[in-house]
Amino acid sequence: MIEIIGVTKKYGKVVANEDLSFLARDGQITVLLGPNGAGKSTIIKCIAGLLRFYGLITIDGHANKTVEAKKRLGYVPEIPAVYDLLTVEEHLQFIAKAYQLKDWEAYGEELLHRLEMDDKKKKLGKDLSKGMQQKLCIIMALLPKPRNIIFDEPLVGLDPHAIKELKAILQELKAEGCAILISTHMLESAEEYWDTAHIMIKGKFAATRTHGDAEAVGQTLEEQFFEITEGPAESGSLAGPDAAAANPDAAADHQQGAAK
């Protein structure tokens, strides 16, 4: 489980994230939705340990920058990060050595095959297209079989087959009990896999919705998103304190986390 408690991130005087508290639960897919500049990627980078912040982030109870937390967390960045002069298979070997993995080769081959990268094993990172680099980053994040995984715009740049396969992988990880957190602006795709959605505007949560909430009111995630972000003033009841009331379990968890 990934727990975020009172996290604020500032760039000088600019507040990118303001007092965010939420959970990414085991066996669920949590999504962060919002327009460009809403702060989605910033909180993902904070969780990954790439940015300093105020507040607390834990991975299965371990502070996010500790070695124990990093062993339990997989991260797929928005911009693919690969080594120019390592081949695809050398990237996997590097991850296996870094995480001290044993008997990883079969799983690595499976991931390469599923994302149509098995014929690219000898290619250097610099010779891969952006889409191929994205696939490689996904494979590297999944190879250690982390119990928690965060994705920053994972579908951007992927071909249709890879998108289909990644969606299937997400459902498999969910069934295995992994905590999955995804930052995305692709509402239509998120509709297929989300359990809880946090809608962000200007570094804050404007609303939190569960899949059950959406079914209860007969709205799609896209309809709820635009109602909250572009609706009339009276739809403000969907945000702020009422958003927590719509998800009392999450609110209770946040209170318990803050009391730790």
C-alpha cells in the first residue's frame, strides 16, 4: 500500500502540490486525473523519491526514500529513461543485478514477448523509438515483481497492441494484490480499469470518486471529470469536504494515517 499524508511540494513560491493525503490500496487501481499543470506528475515523482517535499509518504509502511521502500516500488516515468549504450537485454540484466533477482530470465522473456520487444534484445537504448523505450521502461519496472507500482502517463507513445497488453497486465497485477497508482489524462482508457479516481486542479484534490460512486449515479468517469472541472458553480458540492464524505473509508484511513 502507498500512503501519502499531508504532502506539499513547492517550487520556490509556486505550490505544485498542497497538503495531499490519499491511499493507493493493495489490489486496487488508483488514478490521478487532471489537466496539464494540475500536479499529477509532481506527486508521482515525490512518491518515487525524486523530489523533496513536506509531509510523509510510505510504501508498505516504510518511508519512501528507504531501501526497503524502494524494493517494494516500481516506477514508470512519463519520459522514458534508458541507457543509450546498453542493449535491451543488458537493461534487464542491470535491473536483475540491482535487485538481486534470481530466476528472472523466464519472466523477462515473457514481458519482452507480450510487449513485442523480444526481437529487439540486441538493440541499443539510443536506437529505440520513444514507444519502444516506453515499453522497455515498463518491462524494467515490472521485472522485480514489485508489490506497489506507479505509472506516469504510461499509455502515451504506446502502439495499440502494447496498450491492450498493458491494460491486461494491470488487471493481472490488481488480481495479484498489487497497489497500482496511475497518473493520466486519458479518460477513456482509464474508464476500463479504475477503482478510485482523484481529480486534481491546481495541486489539490477537487474530488475523489470510486467506481461504485460512478455506478450509483449512472455516470462515466469522463462525465464526472468534466462536471467537476467545467461544471456550474453549484456543482462545487462535488468537491472539498463533500468529496471525502463520498468516500468515508478513505477519509477514515487518512485520519488514522495522520495519527501515526
